[in-house]
Amino acid sequence: MTHHRSRRALGVLGLATASALALAACSGGGGAEGPAAEFSEEYTGPEVELAFWNGFTGGDGPFMEQMVEDFNAEHENIRVVSNTQPWGDLYQRMPAALTSGEGPDVAVIQLDQMATFAARNLLNPLDELADGVGLSADDFTEEVWAAGEYGDARYGIPLDVHSLAMYYNTDHFEQAGITEPPTDEASFMAALDALQAAGFETPFWMPNRWPAHLMNLSLQWQFGGEPYAGDGSGAEFGEEAGVRALEWQRGIVEAGYSPAEVAIDAQYLAFKNGETSITWDGIWQINDLEASGLPYGAAPIPVIGENDAVWASSHNFVIPRQTGADPNKVAAAQVFVAWMSEQSGTWAGSGMIPARQSVRESGVLDGTMQGVIAEQIDAMRFLPPVPGIGTVQAETLEVAVSEGILGTESPEQAMTEAAENAETLLEENRAAFGD
């Protein structure tokens, strides 16, 4: 559950993060040279120790630690030392740490932060690394490959793809006579009715906080909308698709399928405890559900609208641009990123979907819960690479979704007001980060 807890923390960063990034930008990222012009998969320089920052504080952490240990065992002259911390803390600390020369030599960040760090000149471009390893769009979905780019350069090497999924209690389904997981609105609503008839009074709890806005984004795309202009010039979630999405979510509560006020995390805990029948949450919950012993299944979220789409994100390796950077460490960091990308099949054990098609097709997902979700990878959608978009989300769309689900404002009013606020923040970001 690392991912959702830590991303909520981003909402409280606000101006503190923006200020730190502005400070780093003013210092120019400080004196670090970019990666070597020519990439080599072998590092032959003197022994180096690399500081590796990541946010894998939950069940995914042990898998990353094992990969780091394996890398260290294979590379006598490179020692990678992990510094694992909540994502929100990582994003807040990293800009100032890089400026002072005390930041990471290599890191993992999430896509909604990539453009922000790249715009502030805090990341080294990785085009030479990608070319040297032979990575290209051919081995990734178009969406996740493009999301690692900002401006005219590549700054991220995708490790995984992770999306929302539908989890369902197989015992409840059996008692309700449901033989297949629902795939569209008609079968989904029919399943909810059947579950209620079988005695499960509130079979689908609708949260008003995380991951409610990720559900809303998925529905917006399904209804044919885009939450933001691709270039970050405007917020579009106040238009028809965004309003329809929130009306559908509020409708689940009004129809009695969900309690009226579902506290944060309550919907997931209720599902894990067998109190509710269906929940939509991230695939990062798979290992936790496996450990719980709950009889459950996983499937792609149903297509409620006209298009097959679901929110997704990706963890990307980056090589930060640090004051006084050691060229040997930069070269060694490239070797580490390349090796981790090659070994990303091991990462599938964390419940994630490897970003590389060649790795996915190697059999590492056979028999896994996320293997079913991976079949929907072409339908996975990502937010556009716009600097500051994570904070815009937290301060506008997430608030609107909460108010609409709780019924404190109508879906149309909540989304319209939030979109107007988002327009203002996006304009401020363009001034702060540059167009």
C-alpha cells in the first residue's frame, strides 16, 4: 500500500516543494556534467558508492532491495546504497539535496513528478543511455515511453506500469450467482444488484478520497474526455466527461451501493476484511491481499463509458543532476539503471507490471494476478508531462471529487469550480517553470 499512502502526502507539499524547486532552478542545478557522451554497459572506473533514493516503503520494498543486492553482487566496483523514504518526503528533500551536493546519484520517481524535475534542470538526459542499451518505443507502449520525455529529451527509463484494477470477493460472487467478473456498466450494475439480493447490503464502497480521483480520471477517459490539455495550457475536467464521471461516482452512493461517507482507506480495509464485495484500487495491493488469505479475484475495471481506459502511472529511473557530481558516479549510475531495466522481470514479484514488452512476454507474469491486468496495458492512460501537475491535482481535482461524492456540492459545480482553480495554478506554473 506504499503507493497510495505516499502520493496523498504530495498534496500537503504545495508551495514548499515549488519553492525548493525554484531554489534549485536558480542555482542552475549546479555544475554537474551530463552523462558520458558514449554509454557502456560495463563500468571500468574506480570503486564508487551510489546513493539510490526511492519511495518503496511497503510490500514492494523487499523486491527492490533484493534487486539492489543482486546488482551489488555482480559488480565489484559499484556499491549501491538504498535510501528508502515516503515519496512525498523524497520529492520535498531532493531539490535542495542536489543543490548542496548531498542528493542521490540515482533515483526512482513517479511520472507525475518527472516534468517538474526536468523543467528545473534537476535531471540528466538519458537519451544516450537508452540508445546504448537498445531501448526504444518498440519495447514499450506508446503512452509510457512518451511519458518519460520532456521537451526534446528523455529523462526517465520506465521500470513498470501500475494501474487501477477491480478486486472482487469470489465467495460473495458465488453466493450471488455471478460467474464472471463484470466488464461493462450493464454487467457491473447487474452484479451490484445481485450482490445486494444475496444479502451484501453495500457491495461497492465509494471512497471520497484516494483512490477516488484515480477512479474519476479513468471514467473521464472512458467517457471520451481529457482532464488536461496535453501541453498543460488548460484544465478540461470541468467539461462533460469530467462531470459525467463524478455523477456516476455520486450515483453509486445515492443508489445505496455504498455507505454515504467512506473514510480514507476504509473501502480497501472493508474489502480485505470481507465486509464489501468489490473495490477498485491499485495493483500495488496484490501482495497485501495475497497475504491476507481473502478469497479474491482481480480483473480490469469495467468499461463504464464508451472507451476502454484506466488510470495508470509508472516508476521511472532517473539520474539526477547534482552539484559537484563525480563523472565516475554518473557513469556507474547509468550501468545500474541499464541493469535494473534488464532485470525488471524480478520486479513483477512486487505486484507491478514490467514496462518492457520483451520482459512481459518472457513469462514472468504467467499465473500472476497482475498478468490479467497487463492484458489491458494498451488501455492504460497517463497524465500529460506538465510541470507541477501533481500539486494541481491535489489542490483541485481531488477536492472536487471528494465534494461531489460526499454531496456537499453538485458534481457540475464542484468540477467547474475546481477546473477554474486549476487553470489559475497551471498559469502560475507556466510562469514559474517556463512554457
